[in-house]
Amino acid sequence: MRTIEENYALLDRLVNDERIYLDPSFPFERVCRLLGTSRRDMDALLRRELGLDGDALFKSLRAALPERLERKYGLKCFFQEL
């Protein structure tokens, strides 16, 4: 069984390497279940470390995607009607 700190490190890899937050079939609550950790405990750790809970983290990462794609690839209208 992993510690909450180990699960936090794994969450970090899932978010940064795998970008799991982009898949709507993996909301934060489900990711916690997959990690085998309590959502309440992970939310508390995220609030301490990042100042927001898991749902807010996933939401802000999703919202930042269009800007990142515009910066990286110049896709100015990526999510807008063309």
C-alpha cells in the first residue's frame, strides 16, 4: 500500500506526463480511487501544496490547454468556431 505522499507523486506523474485530466472519463474522484487513496486526504494535501482541491486543479489545467496550444503551436482558434 502506497503512502499519501507516494500517491501524490504518482498523481503528479499522471497529470504532467500522461495529462490524465484531459480524459473526461477520469475525473479527480476516479483518479483517487485508482490510486487507492481517499479523495478527502488527497484534496487536503493538494490544498496544502497548491492551494486548491483536485477538482479545481483538473478544471484549471483543462482551461489552460487552449492558451498552451496557442503558445506552443500558434493555434489561435483551436477551440473556437472557425
